[in-house]
Amino acid sequence: MKTADELTPDQVKANAKEWYRRQVEVSRMALGAAWEAHLEWIEEYLKQEVKERLIARGWRFKA
């Protein structure tokens, strides 16, 4: 298995998308019927979490 520094940008993006997908699914299962009421803020929170993790790894985003 490659270390985080050995991954290509496309692999990092794929890993980030998979992490996001898993977190959405975990949140959906945890919230059950209340999922729809919380969907918007949970998705925004998880997107920000992915962005902060990528920034911590040296990625830069356009303003």
C-alpha cells in the first residue's frame, strides 16, 4: 500500500471522494428518518472536512 505522499493527485481525489461517500452513508444510517432534515448541513460539513484535510496535505484551492 502506498503512503499518502506516494499517491497521485487522481488517487488522492478518488480517496477523498470515497471517504466522503462513506461518511455520508454512516451519517445517513445514524440519523435514520431525521436524515433529510440534516442533509444540507452534514454535506457542507463533510465537504469542508475534505477540503481542510487536503489543505493540510499541501493542496491549494482557487479562491
